[in-house]
Amino acid sequence: MKDIIFLEPVFKEMIWGGNRLKTDFGYDIPSDNTGECWAVSAHANGDCTIRSGKFKGEKLSGLWKDHRELFGGADGDTFPLLVKIIDAKTDLSIQVHPNDEYASQHEKGSLGKTECWYVLDCEAGGKIVIGHNAKDKEELKTMIADHRWNELIRVLPVKKGDFFQIEPGTVHAIKGGTVILETQQNSDITYRLYDYDRLSGGKPRELHIDKSIDVIRCPHADKGTDRQEIKLEHAVVEKLITCQYYSVKKLSVDGKQVFKQSEPFTILSVIEGEGSIDGEKIVKGDHFILPAGYGDYCLEGSIQLIASHI
Ligand code: ZN
């Protein structure tokens, strides 16, 4: 049998971050302003280390480069996905991402960014920013120039268990009191549209108004998701999204259930509970990859996971 590839997360301190990556997930975080756990990442800004087994101590980027057979020989210079857990103690800036075409022209050949959010937890009465209220680019430019942010920005209620697909060109922001699991294209290109006029170290953070206006889709159209539940004997599989970059599902296991790994590779993140995979203990906060050809796997316990693949 092939080894499961367990990963050590990389943590990012952020002005808006908190301590829930420690209190809720048990991670050893650098400070009480830790905003992001890069849980499955081969990005140069946070490359995960393999925790155990034959490849212990190696980086995920190195496995992608030198052992492509683990990933079913999938194409690409870089590992295609990035999975994060985000703890927003306060509001994140309002931002937008380019698509692949715009990023390749304006960001030195980088990929664009499509991302999706599974809401792990959120305070009562929580809110989230998705979309805007300008009817066309002209109105968008005018509202930005006139600082009519409250009119422009579209704020929605959010609750635990919600799921959102954020296409390139979608204005979005996580607001304070929310913890999410994000699955995204492997890209770090973000254009900041508005930062609530906050100061960081006495100065406002840089905004990218022109690039934001270039890429924001007008008018905003909600990208619906197609959530669908499949009941198995001891588990429920909920399909959350399939798009050109990834498929994401939620697995809720109660007892002992066998699944099949028939994808180039499967990323799994434990978001609740504890149990085992093929007899190996797994707990909330563990992230691992089942390599190509892994075959059947058995999850046992009372445990919830987010699974993704290309
Ligand atoms: Zn984003």
C-alpha cells in the first residue's frame, strides 16, 4: 500500500487574525494574530513539509517536482491547489482576484485565482461580502471615486456550514468572527479594493484600485453552487462544487465507511471529530494527500472531512 502524505501547515500572522487556529484546532501558532493556516500548499510563500513516512522532511513542491507519479502524472509547473484555514478575528480587506488570462499578462505569468469557502464556524449574526451593487463599469468607477462604499459593497448573512464559490472578478471579503476552509487555485494574487480606511503601522495598506476596476465583473452575478447529498451506509458525502480547477466535497462519517480513491490525488482535511484512516489515527486539524492509485480507504470514527481533487 502507498503511504498517505501527511503535511505540516505553515502559519501566517495577519493584522486581522486571531487565536482560534490554536483554540479550535490545537495548532502551535506564532501569535494571537494568526490569520491563516496554509494546510496543503506548495506555494513559494508557504511550502508545506511532509510530516512522516518515506518523504518526511521534504517539501510538497519537491514531491510535485520529483515524484509526479504520486499525483497521477498531473500537468503543470506548480502544484495546482492550495487549502487554507482562515481565522478572521476582524474584517479582511475587500478584494478581488484576476482570472488566469489577466494574471498572466499583468502578474509575470502567475495564475489567476478561483477560490471557494466552506464556513467552519461563525458568530451569531455573521456577515460576509460577496459581490457589489454597481450596474456597470461606469457606475462602479463613480461609486469608487465618490467613496460610496456602503452603497457599493454587497453584504450577506452567513452561518456555519455555508459554502461559496468565488469566481475571478467577484468582490469579496470575510468579516470578523468567521473561520473558513478555503480551497483555491495555487495563486497569491489579490487586488485590494477597500480596507475600511484602516491604518496599519500608522499608514493605510496599499490599494489596487485600477487593477480592481479592470477585473471586477459588472454587474455582479451570483455563482450558484450545486450542493447534493449522497447517503452511504455509514457516511454522507455532500458534493459542494465542481469547476474547471477543482472538485470539493464534504464527508461526514459515523462508524466505518470505505471510499474509493480513483482521482489523480485526493486532498483531505479533518474539520471535526477524530477517528482513523486505514487504522492510522486522524484528528481535527490534520491534512493529508492520498496519492494516485491509493485505492480503497477506510474512514472510521465520528469525523468530518473536506475532500478536494483536480
Ligand atoms: Zn480571495
